[in-house]
Amino acid sequence: MTPYRNQAFGEIRSGMANNFDAVGGRITGFIDSIRTARPAASLGQKCGMDKSDAIAVDLNCNVLTCQNVSIKGIAPNGELHKIGYASDLANVKLNTATHWSKQDDCPNYPMLQICQGSCMFLKGPLWDTSCDNAYSDAVPIFAAGIEFLTGYVPVRIEGDFREDRKDLFGAAGVRQAASTRKAFPIKVVAV
Ligand code: SF4
């Protein structure tokens, strides 16, 4: 995972990511989460499919867990991804997914404000892989936000979570990233 983290962080610092609004938006969002002390309880799932006003429907008006599944698909918890009918919304129940706040690890992770959980319907090894990828995806954003705020590149996080996630870049990677030019893609940060 560290090669991806190092490359992405290096590209953010060099300005190569400046044309990607999503990158600047995520860094700004993370900085704002610190600036405003945004409570984790206010965070929804990253994909937004946990919102009560967001549903996925197919052309036959079946309601699904999300747009990436079919009515015949079975969620890892054994429930059908078909969770009701658009004509009977009162009985639609999202019983195929687990919100990040109910996962064992998510509430303890420092990337939570960036990650907002990985795919909410995955479980077991698929969830583990998805979570690992989401964590790594968040690390360059986290590091850019912390460096923007403090002038220092975070290389390790101490806390009550998995040991293998505490080393963010590996020693060689940090040296490489730190040698590149710094040009954060952040337009406005109100302090
Ligand atoms: S993250 Fe998972 S639940 Fe959300 S839209 Fe993607 S596949 Fe569906």
C-alpha cells in the first residue's frame, strides 16, 4: 500500500493533482473537520446510500441496496439486495448493509473524517480488503491536510488501532515525498 500512498502524496505536493477538484475538496473537507471539530456522529456513509432520502431503483421499481447490485444479488449477510418496492417505500428496509459506526474498527481510525467507511454491504475478507484500500486512499489526503495546517509531514500515528496502519509511508517514501515541491490544491480555507 505504501507505494500508492507515496506516489499520491508526492503528486499532491508537486501540484500534479491541482486540476482534480475532488482532491482539493477532500483535503479542504478534512481541514474543515478539524477546524470545526466536526463530530463523527454527523458523518454518513461515503457513498451516501445510507441516507433516508437516497434510494436506488431499477426500471421495474424494485428498490436495491445501491446502484451497483441487482435484485437477484445476495448481500454477504445472506439477505437479497432487493430491499422493497418504490410503490411501498414505508416498507423499504436497508437490511443488507452495516453503517461505519457499527463496524468494529471505523470509529477508532484517524482517517474516518476522510474515509467515511468503505462499502457498507461488504463483510469478511471483502470488507477487510475494501477497508484497507479506503484507508490507504485517505492517507495522502490526511497527510496533505496535516502538512497544510502544521508545516510538518505526518509519518506515524499512535493510537488504539492496527499496528500495521500506524506507519503511513515507510521511511524511504517520506524522503521521496518531502523532496518534491509543495503546492496544495486548496483554494479557500476560512480560519
Ligand atoms: S460503496 Fe458499496 S454500497 Fe455504496 S454505492 Fe458503492 S457498492 Fe454500493
